[in-house]
Amino acid sequence: MPPVPPVRSVPSAPAAPESPPDAAQVLGRCRDLVSPVLSEAIGTLHPWLAEMARYALGHCEVGGAPADHGRGKGVRQALAVLGAEIVSGPARAGVPAAVAVELVHVFSLLHDDIMDGDTLRRGRPAVWKAYGTGPAVLAGDALFALAVETVALTPQAGAAVRQLTTALGDLVRGQADDLLFAERPWTGSDAVGQAEYEAMAERKTGALLGCALALGARLAGAPDRAVTVLDRAGRHLGVAFQIADDVLGIWGDPSVTGKPVHSDLRQGKKTLPVLAALGGAGYGELDELLALSHSLDEAGVRRATALVERAGGRAAAVREARRHLAAADTLLAGLPLAPVPAAELHSMLSALADRTI
């Protein structure tokens, strides 16, 4: 990463609240601020593409009939708004960043579901299953283009577009590594190591979370050093977030996650709990089961899951997620941040930690 320039002070801000803010309330406040602008942006797309985007967000059925299938947590949107607020800027300054990163996030989900063969997203047929593969790819492309246009229309267009496109480049590289990892063996000289996995997770998931925090701050006029540190903090957060998804992919409740459990194991995806488990007890049997992952029956998948947990893979993944959360916290502590939004951001980090156990 480039060297970090010296920090300049930011304006004073109100004192932090005595009691920690509720993470759900923080997420809800930011969603309420961003949602109308996000809907307006999606409304500028071709009507068919806009319908697919709204379907992906849970706002309509196939055909366009209004619906309310619940919303995602909106973590990236909240990070962008808080990124503006923690450098003492107004919340509205972070809204274009929030819209852009949410559009990129939805674009990536549409394409990821196709690449991974996942038929469900948040408990409903994935966009590619509901509309077809070609239309889903096209809708993703439209969201990608709209995200770039959104930041290109801001006063800081040049720097903002560079921030977003750098994150997009990293996201694509991370996704490429993730797909290639599935073709590599679980053990031996060509096996995927934990360091490789975490570099992939930083790009695939961390780049966009880092971009959300940093872009919100940039649009609020933050100095370069603060923007750089916020990007780094968000990338650590993203690695923790990806590890949490790995844990939920093996032990999560499908009624909560909206995706079939054990799908990563069946696809041979290299996830941190399994990589960590391969050095523990039950290694031999686990390696044999993983070699057959694409053809395992339900009993075989359950056995592999039990071996991963017995070998300490789940516990190791939780520890690593918490380490990255602590690293993000340390970076944030080194900046002169506005206390109230900083406390709200910390509350979100704590909620993410709870998500991994």
C-alpha cells in the first residue's frame, strides 16, 4: 500500500454517547437516508433492468408487482454514511458513496450467484433463476455502470471514481482467485494457504467495505491520510465479514441466511474453517471426504462438517475474524474521529463479531 501522509485535524464534534448505540438502529437510520436516492438511481435504468434490480433488493416480484421480502442489513450503505460523519461531515455527503457501493454490491451478488451456481438468494430464487442467466448478467452490468456514473457526478469526481474503480478491480481479482481456488487441491504443494485465502478475502469482500468508508469520508472532504486509513480499516472488516460468511455457510440456518447450508462444501470452495481444520485431528478422513466433495451425499457432508469442527476449524475461523475486527478497531483509534458516529461504527463492528459465533 502507498505511504500514509500526515493527518490533519477535523472539526470538533459532540461527545460520544454514554450508552453504546444500537447497531440495528444505526443501520436503519442509514438505510432510511439512502433508500430514496438508491431507488431514484435504479429508476433511471431500462425498465426491465430496473425490475431485476428491485427484485434483487426484495422490493418486487417477477413481473414488477410490489413486494417487501425484507432488506439486507445495509452494512455497506451504513459504512459510507458513517464514513462521512466520522470526519465531521454531514450524513448526506456520504449518500452518493452509499448508493454507488450498494449498486456494486448488488451487481456482484447477481454475478456471484451465476458463477457459484447458487439458486437461492435471501430465501428466494436468485435473479438468474428467476429471469435467466443472460438477463441477470446484463442487469449486473447495468448496475456496475450506474455505480460509476453516480460518483462521476460528485464534485470530487476524479478522486471518487479512482477510489471506486480501484475497489472494483480488487473485487474482480478476488473473485477470480476464489474461482481458481476451487480447482486446486486441499493438501499438498499446490494447496491454498491461509495467507492466500485472506488476500483473496481482502480483495473480494474487503475492497468494497474499505471503499464504502473511505469514499464516504472523501466526499465529505476528509484529508488523504484519513481516507487511506479508513480504507485499510474497512478491508480488515471485510476479511472478518468473509470469514463470518464461511462459518455461516457451514453451520448457519438456511431460514436465516437465505442460502442452502453446506453449498460451499459441496462445491469444493476453499473456506477458512476447512483450511484451518486440515492441520488438526481427523485430517486423513477429512481430506478423503473433501476430495469427493462434489459427489458427497448428505451423510458425507454432515460427516465432513463434524470433522471440521472437531479439528478446530470453526474456532480458528472465529478467532481470525475477531483478530481482523481488532485490527480495524486499532486503525480507527489512530484517527481524530467524531465521537458519536465513531461510537455507532464501533457498535456495528461489535455486531459483526457476534455474527461469527
